[in-house]
Amino acid sequence: MKPESFFKIFFVSLIFTVFLTKQKVIPTPINNQYDPVVVHTIFGTDKFYSKKNKFNMSLHLSPFYQHSSGARDSKGKKVPEGDMLGRWNMFGLFYGQKVVTVVPVSCLAASPSDKQFLLNQQNVYRGDVHDALVEVQDYIPTAETQGRDRYFNLSEAWRVLDNASEVQDPTADPTVYNYFDLDYIFTKEDDFDLDIWDGWLPLTYVDYEKMGLRGQLNFDFGFGFGVNVKGGIVDYEQKPTFKQGTSIADASTPWSHTINSIYEYLTKPEVIEAIANEVGLDVRGYHKTELEDTHFEIYWNLPFKLKDDEGDLIATVIPYLSVGMWIPTGKKKDINKAFSLPTGNDDFWGVTFEGSINIDFPSTIQIGFGGGAAFYESKNIKSYRVPSSIYQAGIYPWKASIKKSPGAVWYVNASFKAEKFIEDFSFFFDYIHTEHIKDSIKMQETDSTRNQYFKPERLEEDSKWRANVIHSGLNYHVSPGLEMGISFQAPMSGARIYKTTTILGTISFNF
């Protein structure tokens, strides 16, 4: 087969593939709040125009390194990476339906399944009141509550913290329970005030690093038409560190009994890991090497020359239009491993629609303004972690079936190019504003009553994010067939994103 015939078949097949599958779509920039503007070359958005009169092929290989210096929360405030969606509300693990106070005492709502918190009631005699022994109802985890199937650590924390809210004696033994009834000050959702208790929650710092190799293969057929194929392989690691939000109190401090009990039974790092293990969540560090998603794109950018009355060239206007498709060759986030990350669009297919207007001034600079929008497929997902309370954050203990329809992503960019401004050096700059509209998440449990236990609206709200990113690159033309360059990318501001800094180099081969 002749090369020309091969490329014609490839070109036509890709067009049909894109349009026949546009009901299963997601966009670029990539739907990934941990790396919201993925670039495969130093050229950034890569909508710049270079004159080509015949078939051209180029290969770009781009090793890169990325790390984070914190994250931005929903208000744009800098926070530790693990607190991007809110500090881990360990109190929220108790919340859900109303607590049922019958014998045995059980918290059904916090565990909307056949498992539950279980505190058995036991009559004991303890203490003297007016020279008489007093019968007290005590709540203790019994033999059948030991182990993962009955959440021993959660039951213990529930019982101790409730008692601590009633017995505010700094010298009291938190393992001795001397009350007739549970009061639920800390463990009852109706009495929870996040503004008061937020400072008591743990801080979740994450040491995040990612490195890898990205590549782009470009076919330019002349007459403004071309095809891009982009992908990569990455190695990333996340190492979490849980730190105490509020200092442990001195024994003489009022409420010190309560403060210390919160730490010892709920927010201590080893206790967090034990409680997470009970609900099947691994909160240890995560290290993985995976492929990223692959992107195909068809583009058109035919120039139009603007001349003055004397026929001299003033500027060249180059419209740019493209349609593309993401192939989910990357790894999706493992919902049972708290610090795993998606290496693409989290296993969703997608399509991209982008455009821009570039203006090239002869022998000086080229500027461009553009943007794009995209849409997502809907997918039914089983065993997805869904909050059972709007107050839950960071750690979602329970799983259910859902239907997820990711919200649209849109972006705008302003770009600048100074080609060979110093001998063989060219400079590129992009400002990119990206927003992800919130997802639609619907419960899909067969039991309608069970559907009511969950609050997917919390996940919907947390799915919104935005990023303002700058990207700059410097390229050196070694020869007509070889170029080398380096680039830098960082977010200026945003919400619900990692604050990543990326250093990327590119070696380009032009054929």
C-alpha cells in the first residue's frame, strides 16, 4: 500500500470513529484535578502555526518531572494535598441515619449495610451514692463486636467520645463509663458544627511526585489539515502524613479529657489507619507505574493573509479548529486505596472540540486566543464510595452503586509565540483557564430505602474544580530536522486542584 493511501484510510477512519462514538466522550484539558492541564510538548496548547506546503511528520519525546506544594480547597485557600476536598472528618464516620438506641445499642445509619456499629448494654454495680450501690447501664464492645465485621475501633471511639462529652473530669479514666444513657454530643449529626470542630480534625499532608515520558506524533498533510496522536507513561508516588490539628491539651486544661480522647481514639495516625482498615480503605502510601490516556486529534489551520493597499503583508490570520478523542489507556483511581490517582480521565472515553484565532505578524510575534469544550459519557459504577452524610469529607466509609455523568470541561487560553527571537531560539507562553462543571451522580441501588441512606450531592459538589495555569517554553532549532527545548508549568490559582509544578523537556524530530 502506498503511504498516501494509508494516510487517507487512517484519516477517514478516525473521522468516522470520532463521530460514531461521540455519545461516549470526555474532554481535553484532561478531566483530572491532580494534573488539570496536561501538556505533551514544550509548545503548551500547541495551536501555533508554522508554514507547511507539503506532507510533514514530526515526533516529539518529552521527559518530565512534577511535584506539588500543597493544594487549593473549594475556596482557593492553600491546604495540604490530602485536604483538597476538606479535612478528613473522622467525626463524620458516625453520621447517617438517626441512631437507634435499643438493646443492643446500634448505629445503623453510619453503616448502611448488614454490618453496623454495635454496643451491648450491660448492668453493672459501680460506686456509692448515699451509702447504696448504684446499678449503671454500661455500653461495652463484647466478643461479637470484635473484628472488622463489627467495626471495633469505630464502636470504641463512638462510646468513649460520647462519655467524654458528659464526664469532663481531666483526671477521669476514659475507659470507665458511669452514665445511664448515651448522649451523642460528638457522635450525633444533628449536633455537629463543622466551624467548631474543624480545627480538631487531622491535617493530611502528601508528598507527591510524578515523572515519566510523554510523546506526540504529528502528521501534517498540507492545506491546513493534520492529525496528532499523544500519550505517555508515568511513575507516581504519594506518601501521606497525618498530623494532629489541635495540640494535645495539658491535664489541667478544661475539656482536656475530651481533647485527648479525640486524639487517642479517633485522630491518632495509627488509629486512622485502623479505622480505615475496618471499612476496607487502605490509607498507606501508593506508588505505581502506569500508562496515561491516549489522545487522537484532527485539526485544520489554514492561513489568510492581510495586506495593505500597496500589497504589503500586514499580518496572517490563522483560524484553528480541531476535534479529538481520548482513549482510556490510563489507570483509573482505586477507590479502596485513598492515595491512588487516575493517570488519565478515570476510565472514561471522551471527545474534544477546540478552536482559536492566531495572528502572525511578519518576522516578529504570533498571538492567539482560543478555547474548547467537551462532554462526558455516563457510566454505571458498582461499589463506589458515597457519603452517608453531607458532613463526611476526605474519608467515605461506605460503598454503593451509582450512575456517574461527569460534568463538562471548558477552557480559554491566551498564547504568545516569538519564533527565533534570538538566532535559533523560540519562546512560547500560554495562560489557560480551565473549569470542570460538577458531575451528576445518581444512586442505583435496587433497594430504594438504601438509596436514601447516601448523599451523592456531596460528591457532586466536590467534583467542581477550576485552574488558572501558566506555561512557558524555550526551544532551540539545532537543524531543520532536530529541535530541543525546555518548559515550565505552574498554577496561579484555582479551587480543588493540586498545586503542581512541572518541568518538561522536548526533543523534536522533523521529517
